[in-house]
Amino acid sequence: MPWPRDAVRAKALHTLGVLIYRHADYTAGDWAAARARLAESLALHRRSGDAAGAAAVLQDLGRVCAERGEWAA
């Protein structure tokens, strides 16, 4: 059974990743930091079996990768 702290951490990291990449759209933000937070959130969602959470993170991770031109990621 997943730890409740992992679920909270996964959501917090997802939110942080989104805030970082949205800030990066308007400034010279840190795309690598956004991607790292989203990747960590994805790992936590997958580990806990939260398919809906993982899908939401993958959507935002895809946006970050597309913005960076990382089509193979």
C-alpha cells in the first residue's frame, strides 16, 4: 500500500514542476528543474499505482520536452 506522504509529495512536485515551466515560458526559467520535478512526481505516481496522476504528469512532461525540442524523450 502506498504511503500517503508519497501521494502528497507527488502532487506537490507536479505542481512545482508546472509552476517552474510556466515561469520558464516568460523568462529564462530553469527547464531542467521543471523536468526533474515532473519526473520525480511521475515516478511516485507510478510506484503508487496512480494511473490518473501519472497521466496528468506525463501531459505536462510532454509539454516541457516539446518546448525544449526533446521529441525522443
